[in-house]
Amino acid sequence: MKSEHINHTFLDSVLSGEQVDSYYHLGITSDDPLIEKMLELRAVIMGGSGNRINEFAQSWSAEHEDAEIIRFPKEDRFVIRYTAGVLFVSHGMGMPSASIAVQEIMRLVYFIHRGSLDRISEVFWARVGTSGGVGVPAGTIVVTSEALMPDLKPYRVFDGGKGTTWFESSFPVETAEAILKANGEEEIPMTVGKTVATNEFFLEQFRLDGAIVLADLDRKMEWLTWLSENNVRNIEMEGAMFAGYLNYWGFRSFAMVCTTMLNRLEGDQVTATASQLQAYNERSGTVIFNYLRTII
Ligand code: R2B
Ligand code: URA
């Protein structure tokens, strides 16, 4: 871990009991008795939708002798469940929402593991999600190698200290390879490639079907072709921040596994039927569960 990047001033004062941390958007505090039930935490699995998180937790619990499912009490921002060593967390849509979930969960992980960098670094993180494919058929699973913003530059924020802070965009190669290996028996189309994460579903993804449109067909195809030539395989809305914040603390093992709902080279609208979309969605869950079973 990169200890110099961890906010020890605040987090260690919580550990020592000088102050109680309020994980405001999660709806718990560091003195909540719930925390004692999560000491075996080994993985954090995130996804956009609360329903999906609930289903994940139920399946994981069923595989582990119906292990107790701990429900976080507040559900109006994020849905959070803990069961059998895994924290399942919804993050909403987009980096502004997901960054809140990621930061508060990082604080919680630090607290649960009493600031032990060895134990914290062993926690595996994944985002399991949906995306638009770039030159791959709908239903393909993309395991991200690197997540960039729409200008193919890494995630950055305007911060109070130095102006703009840039974050690292890469995902650990070994983890991506291990995910492919764990799914060798599955007949699921899978590829490893770069992902673009945008701050807007319509404009920053160069869609022509929004209420507001800024690009035209030539500009859209020029952008999508540029992405494709640079080995981008899908577009979504959280990955660049996710990689950036986990790299910043120096987590060793994390991944993003997204299913593609359409091929953006062929259009903008998601037109697959509800049952097709459900089948595509299930694939990313299958892929991450197959990997989780190899590590937990
Ligand atoms: C993928 O799908 C959502 C938008 O439809 C967004 O959260 C994402 O990254
Ligand atoms: N999610 C996105 O962000 N973009 C798509 O095209 C599909 C899902």
C-alpha cells in the first residue's frame, strides 16, 4: 500500500477512538455494532443497481450455508449487504455518485482491518456493470485493462491543494488474467481491453439520441473509431475513478467486469429485449462469482 497516500491524520484518529467516523451516505458510524460482524471482510463487490446487489448477496449467502446477510440500515443512497466475507455495495450512476461510495467504503475497510496495511491490501475489489461496446457484439464481457476519460486521459479532479490531481488508470494485469482463467470453462464471450468512463451518458458518449445533441454522425464515428484504434472495447461511467482511487491507496487486486448492452459502432439506443438484457447482465455476475470462488 502507499501509506503516504492514506489520510492517516483522520483515519487513525478514528481508530484510536479520538473521534467517531460517520459514514454518512452508508448510514452507519464507526461505533456501530454492525462493524464487529464484518471483521472477516475479504472482498468488496460494487455495481450500479441496488436490486442487483441484493441478488448477489443472496446468492453468495446461499453458497455459504446461508450465512447471515447483514443489511445496512440506510438504503436511499446506496444498498449495502455483507455476507460470508464479501461486502456488496451499489454505487448509483456516474463517478460523482460512485466516488462517494468508494471513498466511504475505503474508510470503512481501513477501520474494519484496524489500519493493518497488510490486511487491507488483501481485500479484492470489483465493479460489475453494464456498458456500451466499441466494436464488440452485445453481450460480450469486457475485463478492463485500463480505464480512461473520453479524451483517453486518466481520471483527474480539481482539488483544493495543487489544482488538478491526476490518478493512475491501470487495472492489475494478474487479476484480469486470473478472472479469464477462472472462467475458462464458461461459454461466455470475453475480452480484455481498455474502457472509457464518461461523466455523461449522452453528450460525453457522443450519442445522437439525447434531448440535447452536440456531435453529428461524422464526429461521433470519428470519436468511436479513435477509441477502437486505441484498443478501447467499451464505454461506461465509473471505471476511471474506480481504478484511480484504488491505485492511489495501492490496492493490489481489483477489477472491472462489464457486459456490453449494444455495439456503439451500430447505434446509440439500447434496443435488446428485457430478457436479452437480463441474460447479458447475468454473465458479468457469473464471471465475477467464478473468480470470487477461487479466492474466498
Ligand atoms: C453503465 O450503465 C450506467 C448507465 O446506463 C452507468 O452507471 C454505467 O457505468
Ligand atoms: N452504460 C453506459 O454508460 N453506456 C452505454 O452505452 C450502455 C450502458
